[in-house]
Amino acid sequence: MTILVDADACPVIAEIIELADNHQLNVILVRNFNHFTSKHYPDFVSVQYVDDGADSADYKIVALTRPGDIVITQDYGLASLLLNKKAIILHHNGKLYTKDNIDQLLTIRHTSLQMRRAGIRTKGPKALSPADKAYFKEQLEKTILNQ
């Protein structure tokens, strides 16, 4: 089992790396070249950089994901593609993407896009609090232990 992270805007990378270290799992951070960092990560963490295309990171994550891998993303479209690959997909808020909830999430995303195109301002997600990060970590721990 590998943990793959849609890492461009992921606010819980430190928590993911900590848990992966505790469970001796590999982590792959997939980033766009615009988010290049010279930060040094432990040996069990690799960084895959992709071109600056609209969905380049998504395509790379889909290509790298194997059944049973855990993927962390806030992208509902990416999550819907990965469900068919039998991956476990978590949002960075700790919620699990499933075949039962993905259609509703995609509908919400589509409605929000239509509103923005019509000029209606929508709020983005609020920053994660320490409690939110702790909840994510708890959910990721449960996910790892259940595999």
C-alpha cells in the first residue's frame, strides 16, 4: 500500500508523512512544477513533478494508483476516477469518497462552477484548524489499520 497525495494545495502533508513513517508506508507527493520545493523529505517520501497542465497531476495520480492504495485529494473528479481503480480516497478533511457519495459531490461541484460562471461569488474552503487536522489524522490512521 502506498499513499499518494494530490499535493499542490494539500494542508495535511506533515500529518500524512508522520503516519506513513509510523506504519512504514511509502508516500508519493504529486505536484505541478509551479509548486516546486527544495524541501527535503524522508527517504520513504518521493515527489513526482508534472507539467503545468490543467489536469496533469490528476493524470499522473491515476497512472500511479494501484488497488488498495490510499489517495488524498480534494478533487472530486479525480476521486471519481480512482474509485474504479479500487483505491481508498480521502479528502484532506478526513471524509471518505465512496460510490455512494461521489455523484452528489460531483453535482455540488458542477452547481458551484455554474454559479461562478454566472458571476456569483462562492466561498472557498476555510483553513483547517488544528482540530480539523487531528480529525484527518485519526481518519487516515483508521483507514491504514483497516487495510
